[in-house]
Amino acid sequence: MLAQLLVNGFVTGCSYSLVALGFGLIYNTTRVFHFAHGAVYVLSAYVFYTLWNILNWQFAPALVATLTGIAIIGILIDQFLYQPLANRKGSPLVQMLSSLGLYIATINVVAMIFGNETKVLVPGIQPTYSFGTIILTQIQVVTVLSFILLFGALAIILHKTNLGITIRAMRDDPDLLSVMGVNPRTVRCVVFSLGSVFAAVAAVLNALDVGMDPNTGLGAVLNGTVAVIIGGVGIFEGAALGGIFLGLIQSLAIWQVSARWQDAIAFLLLILFLIFRPEGVLGLRRRTEETST
């Protein structure tokens, strides 16, 4: 029983981590609290649902089209919402409220078009795999593998490519980056597109696993935010650790209390970390490394 709960928590944490990696990539690089990440999450699920279930596209073309379209939407959100606000010297609070407004508007439009009821993409019982006493569905296995592949790819990009060096440089000193001749808008386009793709993958996998409704984006972005804070703000890879930690804690809590307390547990962890360890789990190690260099 406990082993199954831990594995389920790890799978949930992988889904949280995908959202958190996208949110953290955007926030750490641009310092924009991208509340509309939840809108991107919801749109991803419904775009895929439209292509695959309504228009009867094949799975692979529907997925590729969804990820491509969502990457473009992420860029458009930055270009037509955040950039104009930044040009007018809008404060971070103004940007966050505008992002929240976009999220609310998007969710209402989706609800008007598709309704508020839960949509099931894969009816019936999913194939399962047994690992001793532990049972995982096919989508759960794919979720874990997707997290490993995408997290590994992001780590390689950030630490082994010139693009990753540029992204980390913009995180540390965007003004200096401009002086060196790098266009920050180009970096922002890359960051918002990659971050949106991470949210899209998580949204599609979650929709295939348990279905979807227009309100799933709020929980996704809140859990993603908590995961970023737990892992350490400013540390790209910390979001993955925070997401898995959050998923495990919530799963263990279900062992003792109702699943309805999951969101409360996330907020409790958020409060505890903000009070006792605001730098996150990896924050101390990062400061030590920076001091030594």
C-alpha cells in the first residue's frame, strides 16, 4: 500500500515538475509571474482534444500540432501582453494582474465553447503494467518517461549549449546581456515557447490519464509555483525537485486524510518554505557555489 502511494506520488510529482519547469524557466529568466501559464495548460488540453477526438487526427500529428501551436501562443502572450507592459514600465504587480486577467478570460472562453463538464479523452480501462506489487497505467509510465527525457533535454540545453548560457546570463543580468549585443526579445521568445511546451506536455498527459475540464489550469499553475519555490527560485533544475517532493508529500497525506486536502497541503508547504527556507531546498548550495567563484 505504502509503496503504491509513493510511486503514485512520484508520477504526480513528475507531472507537477513538467509544469514547474516551464513556469520556472519563464519566471527565472524574465521575472514575469506567468499566471497565464494555467491558461496555456488548459488550452493545450483542449487543442489536443479538438484535433484528436473531434477532428479525428492521428495521435502523433495532433500532438505535434498542439505543441507547435502552444509554443506560438506562448510567444504571442509575451509579445502582446508582457512586452507592452514592460515598455510602459509596468510594475511586476501590474504584469501579474494582467496575466491573471488573461487566465480568467481564457478559461471563460473555453468553458463557453466546450462546457464545464469533464471531458474524457480515453474511455474505458487503460492498459496497466505490474512491477511486483506496484501497478502503473500506460499513461503514468509515459508521464515518467516524458519527464525524464524533457528534464534531461532542458539540462543539456542550459548547461551544454550557447543558448543555455544566454538564458542563464539573462537570468543573472539582463542589462549586461543587452550591452553584449544579445537581443533580450529573442531570448524571451525561446523561453516562453519552451516553457509553454512543457506545460502542454503535462496537460495532454494529464488529460489522457484522468480527463480535463476548464478549471484544471488553476491547480496546475499553483502547484507549479509551489514546486518552484520549494526547489529554489532562480535555480532552473530546482523546479523538478520541488515538483516531485510536492507530489510525494500530497500522496502520503492522502494515506491519512482525504484527497480533497491536496491543495491545502500545497499551500501549507508554501507557507512553511516561505517562513523557514525561502531560498528553497537548493538555494543554500547555489549561494555557496556563487561565493566560491
